Amino acid sequence: MTSRIAAVCVATLVAGSAAARGVSPYLPLGLSPEIERRIERALILADQPVLTRPIAAATVYDALPALCARDAALCEQLRRYLAPFMRSGGLTHLSLAFAAGSSEETPLPNRRGMTTGSTYELSSSLYWQPSDFIIVNAGIVAYSDERIAAGSFVSLGMEHAQLDLGFRDHWLSPMTDSAMLLGVHAETMPSVTLSSYAPMTRWGFRYEVFLAEMSESSAIAFDGGFTAGNPRLAGMHLSFQPLPGWAIGINRIMQYGGGAREESLGDLFDAFFRPNENDNTGTTGDFGNQAASITSRFLMPGELPFAIYFELAGEDTSKNSNVRLGNAAFSGGVHFPSLGRGLELTVELSEWQNGWYVHHIYQDGLRHEGNVIGHWGGDSRVLGDGVGARSLMARIGWEPRFGGVLEATYRALENEDYTAPDYERAQALELRYSRMWRDFHFGAEAYVSKDVFGDSYSRVGAFLRF
């Protein structure tokens, strides 16, 4: 079915207007925190709300005129950073880190499955653009015992219909440290994606639809027993901007198929438009597993610029309705990119009920290669335990007078106490110091944590990024 969808998408692109602007490469996601923080700040100052990631390089380039009027120094930094993306090809990202960690391992948040036990991390991205309407991207993320082709895909089309075929990341949330539906906590999945990186009409409409393949699972309920195979993951994002600096979006993901289970396009559409009838009966006859969210991000670029954002999500529906969200999850955050004296502050909170990342058909849950594809907190419990939880992330950055950037991130997670495991409050502290020399960032980082089972972990390392 993936090949048929790709063929339809290609035909759509061929029929598009040749006068439209071509495709755009994407900026790294979760690989270069230093530059990603600058990009977040730049888009706030330029009044450009972001609801999904990765961010197209063209999106930041288009924001430079508004940014330059407010922060000339940051504008010049990003202009230099974007220069390699504006050519016909070349290296756009390279990062190498070495570390030492505790003997016990735990997954690091939003690091594509990497654990505290990994002794190194290598990531790189390069591209070749033979035409305005074609880009060949080559990327890799490697760490101990794992090699991921993240960032390796072909892009075809134009600004309002960019088709990406390969290992493209997806992040369906305005939150910067978590995504209830889909982020980069787990490894990147192979997918087919059609999206618009540029806003359409004066309402600023954007869209993204994709179909991905998840890792193999042998715990897929079927016909009174189990079947083994690779579930599919279909996703959709729609958003618009009713006012400058304010964006509203909706997202859906659908886990279905795998092994002997049905994977037809017709049944997928039936479950999409009538989930209460086709997907929420609580039996193995359901088509699959669905989750949805409503998101919003509002920017205030005044004397003290900040962003405030929300995510209201649901796992399946409730009360015999096709539009009511069941098993609710709520996330909210605020980001002050410039508090004065070189300070930056981000605070994010999430709380979800017990239906998240567990399912009666897909008994491994919404997992890919052993990790939850959404919020990093979903990995902090016994596998298959349907338990609600709440999380906190507070991140403060400081640019001291002696140079560089010091960043501290505190995370906490607390599971509900109505299930058998005796969970504790999990806490983690991450410290990072980086300096810039020409076009390079170099520095050191440390991570210490205690998980919900009372076990402690640590990791220290050094990095060099281009």
C-alpha cells in the first residue's frame, strides 16, 4: 500500500504548478541543541508560531527580515548557519560526542533510543539538490550498538506539496521537550510524507500527512491469538493562523495492520472518519489504535517576548462520539527566550490518564524499536502497565560574560499509584556548556537521574558540532 500512496503523491506533484517555489531541506531535530534554541528564539521574535517539526530551512530564511529588525546579532548568526542550506548541496550538520556512563542503562529523553550507557554519538546530514524540485538527503545517527538512517530521504515537489520518501522525522506538538503523539524519543521510522512547509492563503494553512512502518511486534492480537508483523502508523496534521503569531492545529495518528491484520486503505478511511464505530469497541475486531490532539501556540513579541503553547490529546474517543477525546492528556508550556542578563527560561508540564501507550490489540503499545514514540515519560513504567502520570520540565539557559552558553534542564515524572508497582518520583538533571568557535560548537554535558524504580544513572561527555 505504501508504494500505491507514493505513486498517487508523485502524480499530484507532477500536476502542480511549475511556478511554485521548490522543496526545502530540514533543520536538524534533537541533534544540535545550541542552534535549535537560537532558531526557537528567532521564530518567536519573527512572530512565526511552530506546531510541528522538523522545521524547513526555508521557514527560518523567510523569517530573517523580521528577525533582523529586532535582533541583528542573532540574525547574522542564523544567516551564516543557513548559508549551506541555500546552496546546491553540501554538509549541513556534523556532531561527534564521546561519553562515559553508569553500568546500568536507561533511555535518554528524545534521543532516538540512545541510553545513558552509550559511549559515543555520531550524527551527520548532507544533501544534494540537482533541481529546485528535487533534494537527495543523506543522514545518520549512530550510537553504541545502533545505526539509524535518520535524515536519509528524497524530497520531491514544491513548497505546498513536498513529498519526502525515507527516514524523515516527525514531531506533532508545539512542546519542545515532549510530544504525546509522536516525537523523536524512539528511532526514526521509514515513511512517506506529503506536506506544505509554507503557509497557504492569508489564513496560513499548513498540512502534513504520512504513512510509516513500525518495528516488528509478536504481540498483536488477532483471531483469538496473536500474529507477528510490522504495524503501520498513519498520521495527519492540519493547522491555520487566525491571527498573526497565533496558530491552532489538529493531529491524528493511527496504528493498524501488522501480520495477518487488515491493512486496506478503505478500512483505514472508515476508521479515520468513524472511529467510534470501527476502532473503539474494545475488542480485537477493532481496526487499530488511534490518538488525536488539538494544539495551539501564541507568541507575544513585545518588550519581553515569550511563547505560550498547549496540547490537548486523547487516546481513542469517549461517550459514543466520533469527536470527543478519551483518556485525556494535557500539556502546557511557556518559553521566555530573553529575560535579560543573558537568561532564557522554558517550563513545560504534562499530565495524562491511564490509556496512553497501552492497547488491547497492540500489546507492545505505541512503541518502535523498544521505545515509546511519544512522551519520554511513557517508558518510565512496567511494560503494559496502564498508568497515568504527570511530568515537569524546566530549562534555563545563561550566556555568561566570559562567553559560551550554560544550560540546565530539570525533569521530573510521577506515575499514579493505583497499580501494583510501587513507583517512586523520577528526577533527572542535565547540564550542558558550549562555546562557539568560528562555525563550530564544542563543549561538555552531564546527566544524572533516578528512575521510578529507585535506580540511579549518570553520564558525562564532550562534543564537537558543526
